[in-house]
Amino acid sequence: MKIDYIDKIINRIIKECETRDPYEIAKQNGIFVIEEDLGEVYGYYNSFKRRKFIHINSTLEQEKKNVTACHELGHSLCHPLEKTPALTKMNLVSELKIEKEANYFATKLIVDDRHKEQNMETVYSVLDFYGLPTSFERYL
């Protein structure tokens, strides 16, 4: 999938849903979000009988839940029929194309330019401002 196509999906979904909140976007698109204890797994996306589900680890801090929800929302909107691996700390920096695309989607959905008002000096301060992992620097 091309990056400009992902950008079009993000821009369309923000315009249609009038929000960047992944939980609200999921709700408006009929995607069920389930929070449950997933152990070491941050989250995963699956579909069953044409229904889409995003599973988020209930034990994560809120910032990590948000990043995970955005990442999994990326899978549900960009790769709805693909079998995607569960998101863990280990594959957060995965080189799999499908995972990089979901990370790109999450970054672009979360970053809304509020940081420009804060006079951020480094990419890492921008990532920290939005609660994104440092490994996402390549997507800014």
C-alpha cells in the first residue's frame, strides 16, 4: 500500500468522523473495541463474520492504549482482510511492511500539529508530547 493512499484514508476518516480519537472513529465505523488483559500483548485486530474487532490490553497506560488503538485502527481500515500479528513491545519496531504501515497510520492520526505551538526542538520531544514511542521517529 502506498503512503499517499494511507494519507488519503486518514484525511477522509478525520473529515468524516470530525475527530482523531481512535475509539470514536472505531465506533462511528462499526468497529468494536474490547479492552481486556492480554498479558504481554499490547493489542491486535481481527474480524469475524464481517465484524471488525480491536483488542486493547486493559493493563496498559492510557497513552499506550491510545497508540495501540490507532495502530490497530490502521490495520482495520488499511488491511481489513489481512491476518495481522498481535502488537507487542518486540514487534513495535517490526520491519514487516504491514506493521510499518499501521505505525505510520497511528503516527499520522495522532500528530495534529499542536506541538508547533509548544516550540519543540527535537523529533524526540514531539514524539514524547504525543506519547509515541521513539521508534516512530521515521514516520514524522
